[in-house]
Amino acid sequence: GIIHVTLISKNGLNGSNYVHLMYFKAKKSAKPGTYPISVLVTDIYNSSLDTVVATTQKGTITIKEGTQTVKNISFSSTVSPSSLKVGETVNYKLSASSLNNLSAGTFDFTYDETKLKFKGATLSSAMQNTVCDINDYIDGLVKISFASENAITAGSNLITLNFSAIASGTASIAFKPSDLYDSSFAGMTGNELTKSVSIAEPEVVIDYPDFKFELPENIASDKEFTVKAVLEGESGVRAGDFVVNY
């Protein structure tokens, strides 16, 4: 922050010109803004060794926002099937069309925990060589953090999440990336996604029991007889009301 310059001239300096040229370079960590620069003059003499009074002027240096290009990853997702019934399973697949040497990051998946239950995640071959942590301790959220010494370049498919449907209605699954870095530790960006699945109630299959009558044959007049109502097969009937018309 300080530059100290000592100058000696045998005959003395005259006219208008610069006496010292300084070269600066703005640091990458410098925030945009205006920064002061000033000169403090002490002990100036002319060729007769008389003290000279110098007038100084302060200045400012303005640093603007850098023009660094940030790499962007284009994420996409699919759900299969997009419509299902309670009790069935659905897969959510995350893919990327341009990884741009992705090396580390965090993926947040949020879902409707009242209609979906998280069953597990499967990493693609492209993600197998990463150090990966899957956190599903909070219902409705799956957080996957990963890092690799080398860039992830193989394959478009990244991660597949598996859910089971536990209630009917429309359920959403949202994706949000964060802390993305390439193999050179440069920051990256990526798009967010939202997918929906339609869940229906399961079909109710009613197993009607098989009834039949066992009737006597050749009944004489004025004689009592018995009619049996019989259940056939494994109907599972435990109780009921029965009406016989005659």
C-alpha cells in the first residue's frame, strides 16, 4: 500500500513531465468500487538546497466488474411413468447435455412427502468415481453432494431417484443445483427444474362370493323341506345380510 521514491538531480528538474511511472494491476479479489491514491511529499530541495514547497493532488482509481465468463450446465430431467397408482413406483432421472468439466457440486431434490416416499438413488457410471454423500434425513428433501479430482465428462445421465406413491393427487419433484465447480475450481451455474407426476387411487377389485341353492327334488304336497344356501370357493365372507325371495 506504500511506494517510497527517492530522487536526486544534479542540475534540478524543470518543465512539466512525470518524475516516476508506476504500474498497477487490479487483484481478482478486488470488489468493484472507487479507491483513493495520494502522494505525500517531504524534504524537497532545489539545486541551491533551498526548501521547496510542493502542492499535491489526490486521485482515485475505479475498478469495474470483471468480464469473467462463467460456464453453464444445461440440466434436464424425466419421470417414468408420469402417471401411476398408489403403491406403484416412479423413477426421476437427472441428465446434463453439457457438463463443461463439472467436478463438484450439490444437488437438492425436493418432493411432496405426503404423496411420495423416497426409496433410494442410483448413480450413473459417470458419477461412480466421485466422492458422493446422499442425505435423505429430512422427508421431502434429498441432498446429494459430490466431488472428484477429475472432471465428469462421460455420459449424459447422472442420477436416478426412485419413489413409491403413497397417496393420490399431483406430486412435484424439484431440482436445484448449487456450489458447482469445474476441475480448475472455477465456479459454474446450472438451471433449476420441476417435474410433476399424477397419482390415482388403486382399482378396487370386489371378489363376489359364489352362492348356490341346494334344493330337494320331488317334494310331496304338505311336506316340509329344507333349502340350503351354499358359499363356494374362498370367498372370505365373514358376515352379511341375505334376502331370499320365494
